[in-house]
Amino acid sequence: MMAHAIRFLSVDAILAAGEGHQGVPLGMAEIATTLYARHLRFDPADPTWPDRDRVVLSNGHGSMLLYSLLHLTGYRHIPLDAVKRFRELGSPCAGHPEYDPPAGIETTTGPLGQGIANALGMAIAEASLNARFGDALVDHRTWAFVGDGCLQEGVGQEVIQLAGHLRLGKLTFFWDDNAITDDGATSLSISENVAERFRVGGWHVQEIDGHDIAAIDAAITAAKCNPRPSLIACRTTIARGIPRLEGQRGGHSGKLFPQDRAEMAERYGWTGDSFEIPASIGETWRATSSAGSRARAAWTMRLATSGEAVRDEFERIQARTLKPRWREAIQAYKTRAAGEGRAEIAIASSGEIAAALYEVLPEIMTACADLEAPTNHKRQLAAFDAGHRSGRYLHCGVREHAMGALANGMAAHGGIIPLAVTYLPFSDYERPAMRMAALMGLPTLFVFSHDSIGIGKNGPTHQPVEIIASLRAMPNMLVLRPCDAVEAVEAWEIALEHRTGPVSLVFARQSLPQLRRDGESENRSARGAYVLAEAEGGARRITLLSTGSEVQIALAAREILQGEGIPTAVVSMPCWSLFEAQDRAYRKVVLGEGCVRVAVEAAVKFGWERWLGEDGGFVGMTGFGASGPAEELYQHFGITAEAVAGQARSRL
């Protein structure tokens, strides 16, 4: 009857909304009930308790399964009125669950496969923190409800491989094995043995009747005792309980009618009216959190008696508060770089900055997609693997899809600052995860190398001429492209202080001259753009704007123009969105009034119009790159100081 409460609450909400996906809540009701009633470690009175179990609804279209569970177990952010307004504007019960930990919603999982990858990241975070703080403070599990779509998406196979390799024994998937997709039978598009994929990947696999509570209970118990990640393949019937739709493709999200509810009520002997849960069933559901409440109280006592140093450090990382001396570490590098003035490979500068941060911020974990040497972000970090949970460098293999999403999972879990490191051309493999991070407001740090045609001989596949523009177009994504080592320090400082969304740190692979010789503590990049070189010899007539590796070209063009007696300023713009957030007066001073503006960037023009105006010039790319030495490519595509000066001169 507890499982039926999920069914009827879900159907009532879908009927009220006029649409929804009933297949998951009706088909997985017994699975969810058994987990919450007998095994899950949770307390609705403190939804963000750090040592709670994490529950991920990876097949997020079945959102009424999660909302029903949260309402029935007593989460105050999901009252009955919210359920009644399912899919309505302003309700926490959205079509797909949004990121709302105080409401019990751990992650946003709209695109299928993202959720199970998030769950992988949560399990990695738990294992890492457990190694650091011990069972007394960190000892919880990650559970994911999984549909066929999650496992058919390519990211699903990446997750299976990596989780099995890492032997994450506290990770369990419940596969809703109903043999139906939205198009019809799964046999239309798949013929493999899905469970066998997990076995080959090193998982503990059980195949059960997903409507048999005793079998589910036994399978969960066995999963908790196994050192490997577990798949519980639950053979279910989609839309179970509705005669017209159960076992059919329409069971996924076909329109429901009052008659469907009436027939289901007759089958199960349910007498409650719409949105009415019989008192005894409601009380039984609310009692399921009592064990978790006791566990939280005991945990709180353990935290209080763990010693001041341990307690303060644990609470610090949960609040994502940075240690005071973190600035000193990167300031030392900034001062040294400015003083020495030598050219540096940009991504190597980022690696040195990260290494300094690793020393003072043990919560940083770096994930990299098989590019340890060329991205240079491992340094002194040991690898996190099945035998060494205290390692902080995660070898993801060639699995960018999973890497981006598991980094989000670590950020959503808390206690970890995740970095996901790869080449910028491969950011498209991370794009769903980057979009989800921006949508959720997760402080995930995405670090990129190989940012332009400057990579040279690898050719146009590795020259991401359009990608920076696309990242800048993503709402709530901070994009930083520094021009030298000093700006790189400032970019890292901005990224670590940013709390409300992800950051893309974009670095060149080639060596860049040290343009900034001021190593003071002021972060000039924090306002997004600033005047790097003032006009001389009169009122400014030209403003040259640039980012990253092309700022040096703008400075060289300025020398040409100043030599001709034309007062020219250069503006470095490491972060457009931060600059846009400045007051109008500051932007006017930086951009200059009544003067010609020309931008130079080894990328497409898209977006630069915002800063150039209708008559501004642009020197950059109009198509894809080519294979050849970087210096020759810049000449070939006309991205030169002479071309910039010519564009400016022609507009005077």
C-alpha cells in the first residue's frame, strides 16, 4: 500500500497537470518504497545533512516518483500544494527535477545519462572524503534510479567502465528494466544483454522481479555487502496498474484520463480521493525517516567530539570557504611571474598555479581525460584509484562525457572543488554537463588547453575557432581567457571566489610573453576588462580590444599606430560577462568614447559586435583552421599586428 501511495499521488498530479511521465513512478514504486523504507539514510528535518545518502533520479522525466517520495517522507519544501501544482510555474515540482538540495533534489538530470554520471561523481566524492575524515564523519551511499535511455546514451558506457574500474562499492543503480522505450519495445534498437555490460565492467549484478518487495530488499542488502558497484536489474512493467497502458509504449507518457485512475483504484482497492493518502499509510511513510533521524543525531555528536581542528576543517569544506592563506600561494606566483618576465606556455602556467593551490586547498580534486602530460595539472597529486582513495587526481581515460558530468556530481555532493581538464576542442563532449552546471549554478571548474589556431600542426579538428563564442553564449557560464601568467593567476582567483555557477578557464598551448609586469595584489581582471596600455600623445583615437594569446598582437599594433602619431590604447578583456556587469561609466572609460574600436581574436567574430559597435573592425577567423606551424597560420589567416593597424587606420 505504501507503493500504491506513490502510484496514486503521481497519477493525481499528472491528471491535474494534463501531462507527465507516469511510466517510471508506476513501474518503480516498489523499488523506491523498499529503498526508502528499509535502507536509505536520510532525514527530512535536515535535507542537506552532509552524511546523508544521495538519491539520483537519472531517468528524470519520471519526476513524480521523486516528488511523491519527498512529499510522503515529509520534506517541507514539497508540500501537497506543490505536488498539486506539478509542472506549473513556481512549483518546486518541475517537469524534470531541478537542483534543490533543501527540497531533497540532489541534481538536475534532464539529458539522459547525466544523472548516472553525477551519481558516479558523488560516489567518488564520498570515497575521497571518507579517506580523509574516516567512517565517523563520512560513510554514506549513492543510489540512482536508471532507465534504458541512461544506459543507451554513450555516457552510460563511460560510467559503467570507470565506476567498475574504481570499484566504488557504495554506488548502486536500480535499472528499470521494462523492455519499453518511447518508440516501443527496446528490441527496436538494442539486442545486447545490458546486464552483461555491467558484469564485464566489473560490477556486482543481480537480476530480480522489480515488483517483488522481498526480492528487492534482499538485493539491496546484498549490494551493500559487496565491494563492487552494484546494478540491480529490476524487471518491471511500465505504467503498472493502468490496464490500458501497462506494458505499452503509451505507458511512458501517454495521456491519462480519470477512467485510468478509477480502474487502477479498483485493481488495488484504493479508496482515497484525488490527492488523498489514507492516514495510516501517510504515518507509515513519515516514520521511514526515524532511523535516519537517529543516525544524524549520532553523527552530529561525533562531529562535535571529533576535535576542533577536524570539525573546523570539515565544516569549512562543506561551506566551500577557502583557507585564508590560499591567496598568498598564488600571489607568490604572480609576483614571481611579473618580476621574471619570461614567456610561459599558458596551460603550464595554469598548472603551476593549480599546484600552488593543491598545497593549501586539499579539497581540490582534478579529473583529466587522458591528457596528463600536455595539460600539466597533475603535478604532486597522487592518483585516486581503487586502492588509493586519498589520491586527488582522477584518471578518467578518454571519457570527456563522463568526466564533465562526474565533476558536477562532486560539486553537487559538496566538500570537493572539482576541476575537469581537457583540450578546448573536446569541450563539446562535455557540453551537456557544462550546460547542466550552468543551469544548476554548480561551482564546477572546467579547465581547457589548446584554445585556438595556435595549436598549429594538429590541424583544424584541434583548433576550436567557434567554441569560445558558444561558451560565452551559455547563461551563467563565466568564461576567462587570460593573456599571460599574471592574468592566469587573476583568472584562478576569480574562479575560486565564484560561487553561483561554473567557470571555464581557457588557456593557450603555445608560449605567451609576459605582458603584465605589475605583480601587485590588485586583481585587474576582476572587472572583466581593463586598459592594459594607455594611449599616448593626445586624446585616444583608437581602442584595440583582445583576449588571451592575441593581446600581444594588439600591443604590437599599438606600437605601429603610436609610431604614426595615432594615440592608441589596448584593452585586455579576459572575461566579457564580468565586464558587462560593470557600471556604464567604467565601461565607457575602458572602451573609450568617440574613437575607433578594433578587436583581434583567433576565433570567429560572433559576439564581438557588442563591444565594437556598428563600425568597429575585427581581425580573426571566418572559417575553420588549417594544419601548419602556429606562426605561419597567424600569417596565413591575416591575424597580425599589421592587419589590426590597417583595420584601425582605415576607420579613422
